[in-house]
Amino acid sequence: MPQPTCRMCGSQPKRVFTAEERHQQMGSSFSYGECGSCGSLWLIDDVADMGAYYSAGYSCHLPFQIASPRARLLAGLARWMPRPLLSWVPPQFSSTFLQVALARHALWLAGQPPRDTRVLDIGCGGALLLWQLHLMGYRHIEGQDLYSPVADGLPFPIHRCDMAALPERYDLVFAMHSFEHMPDPVAAMRTIAGLLSDGGVALLQLPKLPSTPWEMFGDCWLGLDAPRHYVVPRSEALIALAQSFGLECVRQVDEAWPWQYYQSEGFQRGLPVLGTDYTRVLGKPALARYARLAAAEAQAGRSGIGSFVFRRPAG
């Protein structure tokens, strides 16, 4: 039987371990490798029907919904609040407020692009980011997702095809927690580089190493998300891969989001993401401790979630 090789660099694993599907508590187990060269984690198994793991119970595919009047009020406030106040959103806030906060944070990471920017959101899921961009006045926006649950008839197109089949070039490409879902990260990075216009920017946000949550929770870490995550790269390996296709890393941010901790503890307890009230289950003191830990570890460069901004050189 051939030895499995790293999806990032092609090297052999220094160890192989088993990880269960925990997001929806489906009960399946999968083999992962830890690369002996670049240090990345990757899925070894071939999953026959990956689409089955993107069902309605997968939180990242929740569709945009018309919010309640209270949620719309909070969202309106979030669109005008100073961005630093949105850097940590407690779980009791409305999901609409959270969506606005994350959209504004993404735009800040991308350098506050003008509203006529041509934008592509790769792996757009339920189109939550695209809707927020649309509400903020962005009109040249498109999404791409093979498994998107949203219906047609939106004010922006959703391409249900491989991103390599897209014929256009874009000024800004978002890959927000989607790059790790791609089975061939080398081909994916090559395609992302090719989708950028001269001087264009790609924002990749994804689980990464080094990671304190990975060290704390192991295969229960939210960032592993077996089997949907084909790869969890080390930061250096991701940057080196982007550079091999002519992209320059112009910004790297470790995100101080506490849910990467408390949802991982939920996985340890056998709890799915959807339907779990973490304030009730873990208690407010535990959530506050995780918030402090997330901030400290992000400052030290050891968050489990990183944002990377890559630029294609101007022609």
C-alpha cells in the first residue's frame, strides 16, 4: 500500500491519527496525517460522498434569513460602530450582528476596498458575507460554491461549479474558511492566483498551525472538522505555497475569536455546534476565560484561526 503524502508539500507523515466527525455528531472516523516536513495536517482518506457532510445541519451553510426588527437594529448599529468594538462579539449577540461584524472585519483586512470593486467569494456557503456586502453597497459581487444551499434569484450570482471554470478576473477574492475544504490545496492556490486581476488581493481565512486550541483539544479541535477539512496548514507552508504562484503576503493576522475554544470543548463533550447553548452548558465564567485566552494566544501568534492577505503584483 503506498505511503500517504502531504497535500501541501508531498512529504510523508511523521504520524497518523484518527479524527471523528463532530460538527454534526455523525459518528464517522477518518485518518489524518501530520506532515514530517511542513508540519501541516491533512485528510488521508478518500471520502466517496463528501456532499453528505454538508447537509442542513452544517452551520457554515446556514442561508441568509430576513432578521427580526431587533436584529436589524443591531445590524444597523454594527455597520456604523468603530471596527475595534466589533473585534470580539459575545455569543449572546444576534447572529445578524455577528454577520455584520465579520463582514466589516473582512473588508478591513482587505484594505477597505471601494464599492465598485469586483469581488468573488469562494465557498460562499449560505451567501452570508455576500448579503452583507450587498447591503453595504457592493454591487459587483459573485459567489462560488458547489454545495451552496441558497436558491436562485438573488441580487448576485452564485456559481455552482469548480472555481477553476470561472472565466473572469477579480480585484478581491475571499476564501473565508473555504480553502481548507479543497482537496488539492496546490491546485486551489494556483487557481486563486489566476483569478486575481493585476494588483488584486486574495483574503484567505482558515484554521492554521501553530495553534494553542489544537494543542489543547487534539482531534476535538474545531479547526480540524473531519472530514470536511482536507488540510490545516502551518502558516509558513501556506505563505510559501502562495509565493510559489507569484503572490505576496502583505498581511497576516491571528484571530482572537473565543468560539474556537468553547466549541472545541463542546466537541469533547459530544455536543454538536448547532443547537448548543454554550452559555448554559459551560457558564459565563468559562466563556470569559476562553475570551481572555483567545486574545492572549492570538497576540502570541498561536491562534487556531489565521487571516492571510495575498496580493498579485501589478502588471
